[in-house]
Amino acid sequence: MDCVVWNNGNEWKTCVSSDGDLQTGIVLGEYKLTQEFAPITKADQMNISVNVWDSGNKLEIVGMCGSHGTHVSSIAAGSYRILTISD
């Protein structure tokens, strides 16, 4: 991955490219501020988001690679149980 990190005066921005062409790379702000995410490529449909640490010296690229959360939430949604609290 080729990456560039910069501060626009208000927030950290990043450009991430999987093919070396930063002109067509993904431009994202920090997820905790912008909630931006995008697929690395249209073919793989793997979404990424970014975090910037250490005054712009460290870029964290976060990708959801599995369906564990969907699996767990489906089980939780399909299950129910009445709980009672007794003194």
C-alpha cells in the first residue's frame, strides 16, 4: 500500500492506494471524526477506515476481514429469553 498523511489545518487526511497510483487512491479522514470508509478496490469490496496517531507519524489502516460480528448478532437477534430479577 502506498500512503500519504497530511493535516489540512483542521484534521488529518490520508490517501491510500493499493496499486501505487495516489491520484486515484482513497482519500479518507480519521474514522473517529468523519466515520468515512471505502472499499480498497471494487473487485474485493473490503472496506477500510483509517486512524492517525503520533502527530501524523503513524497511520493505522483498519479493515473488516470477517463476518464474526454478523454471525454473533444474528444469533443474538434470533434468540430471546425472559429474565427475571428476584430479591
